Amino acid sequence: MNASEAYLYIRNKIFTVLDAEVVNNLSKDQLRQQLASAVDSIVQQERLSVPSVIRQEYAQNLTNELVGLGPLQSLMDDDSIADIMINGPKNIFVERNGIVEKVPVTFIDEEQLQAVAKRIATEVGRRVDSTSPTCDARLMDGSRVNIVIPPIAIDGTSISIRKFQKSRIDFKKLCEFGAMSPEIAQVLMIAARCRLNIIISGGTGSGKTTMLNALSQFISEKERIVTIEDAAELQLQQPHVVRLETRAASVENTGMITQRDLVVNSLRMRPDRIIMGECRGGEAFEMLQAMNTGHDGSMSTLHANTPRDAVSRIESMVMMATNSLPLEAIRRTIVSAVDIIVQVSRLHDGSRKVMSICEVVGLEGQSVVLEEIFKFQPTLGHSSEGKVQGNFVTAGLMQRSVLMEKARFFGLQDKLSAAFGSLDLQASA
């Protein structure tokens, strides 16, 4: 009998006589000690050849399965992992430093995987079963999880976990990582302090929430901030923050609270700024209205590949909310509401960079005019570590720049001018 067969044999023997009430009444350490004693007892009775170190590993695995996330627990405890992706019981992938790789961790079978999925949902007050085969939830540590079970997931239960990062990433660290230059950090810091309305655009896993968290650090502690999210990820440190989170419908299909509902409600809460984790639908219309009605300095993220695509995406989302506005009126609303679009991307080497910063200048005919003030310009070849190399370049600010106007109003024009002192800013590797 090999190690995996021995573990399955011991697991089945223990689970056959397990008392759920006893498990619930024990602390995690007490449960691990009890399971270690049970493993030792079975090994001795059955005269199995299992070393002491392996027995301790068995006890830990059983503890994780009963009160943790089973085989996933070791991945959740690894701080170098940002994302965990499960495609059925035998295919588990993780993302480290922007690179996705398969790991040698597996579930015993689909039954064990589905049991862990249901426990995750139950612990956060959600459910996942044949009548409700999908689930979005937030774990107790703040990690975001999405679950899809068969028959929707054809090859077995799928779980996607975006882990909550314990350490905050600020502009200084982003500059060290090569995600931006110090000059870009200075410009974005001034944009946040001067209460410009900022949209952060990018693909999945490009670092939109990280950028939003970093920007939020420059909001005054005297301001009242309302955050609106599907799953709370923002880590604002200001003292006057109201955090709102959407709610899924109940079993009776009632009680759903959408982001749009929360935006409408937040306007009655006397916010100085509204920060929305991500615009996905009709809530974009209310968000634009808020930006246009005295809530300067509001911020949000959305999925788009370029700043121009971000504008088109906002147009589409507003159309989802109302079909009574003509396209020209929607574009005028966007122009008057949004000041800056920050485009972030994850490159093929796994690095994340600010690819473009655009000002929304105005309307020219039927088109929204964007003025690019910074962009990342890749160069030919890669570094010795295989990293993308390039420069952050800028053509400076236009005379009619809203960023410069606001900087003058807040007395930050000299700092802003200093950020544009060089027209060729070297990106760190």
C-alpha cells in the first residue's frame, strides 16, 4: 500500500466514525491533535508502514478538509500566490508574479471538491447546489471567490479565488516593480488630491484594484468616502469611510441589492467621494450623474483594453440603464463627468504596467476627444530575466488641461510642472 492509498484508507476509516457535533465543538488545534491520535491508532492496528512525519501530514490534511479548505489550504497560506484556479478535482493552477502555472495539488474526487465548494458558500451565507449552480462570495479573510458546479461546469466543479493581499501596494512599490515611473506616480497623486474623477481601465488581473487602492491613499482624511463593491476588496485607511456591498437574491429570489441600488442610496448619505470597485452595468449611469453633481474625486474601474474602448464601454453601460438618452447626450455626460482614464495591463512576461494616462478633453463633432499625457513605449528585445523593456514617455500637458487647472486651484501646479520636466522617462525593468 503506497502513501496515497494509505491516506485514503485511513481517511475512510476516520470519516466513517466521525461525529459532526464533536468536530464543531473542538478548536482547530484540538481537532488536529485528536485526528493525529486517530491516525496513529489506525496505523498501529493495521500495521501500516507510515513514518511519523507522514502521519502528521495526514492529520493536517484531514483537519484542513474538515474545518479548512482541504487541499486548497496550503495554497491559501502561501503569500506568493495571487490567484487560485480549480478546473475539476485534478487540475489546479495558481498565479505567481503574473505567471500562471499548474501545481501538484489535487482533490481525491469530485465529491471532495464539491464539499469544499459548498462549505465556502455556506460559511459566507451563500449557497451553491443544483438549483443555484453559481456563486460569488467573499471569504472571511477578504479573498474573492467564484464557484460553478456541474452541470454548468462540464468537467467538474470550478473555483476561482482572488486572494486578499495582506500587504498594501503603494505608488512607491509600483515604481519599484516598474509598473510606473516616479513622474507618473506624481501626476496621479496630484490628480487624486485635486479631486479629479478617475476611471481605471484594464483587463482581468491587470491590477485595476491595486491601482485604485494606491490612488485612494491620497484622499484627504477630512472627506467622507462611500465605497460600493460586489465583493469588498478596497483597503481604504481614511477614518471616515462607509463600505457598501451588494447582496445576492435569497432562495425565494427576493432581497437582491445591486450596485445600481447602492449608488442611488449613497447619494443620500452626503458623500464627498464615491468609489466604486467596478462598473459592470447600469450603475455607470448613476455613477456619471454623481460625478456631475458635486462628488468630484470619485473613482471606479472597468474592463476595457484601451482608453478609447473604456469610453465606448461606458456608453454601452449607460445605454443598459436608459434608452431615452441619445448617444450625443451620453457622450456629453461622459465628457463632463470623467477627467482621467488610467489604462493598466498585464504583459506577456507577467508584469503589470500603466500603459496610458489620458485626459478626457471634450467633444469634437460626435467623438470624445482624448489627450494622452503618458504612455508606455516598449523597446525591441527583453532583459536578461525575460522582462519587457521600454520607456514611459510624455508630450506634456495641453493648455486647456483640466489637470493643470485643478492643480492651480489646489496650489500644486509647481509639483505638476516638475513631473513633466523630462519628455523621456526611463521605465524600470
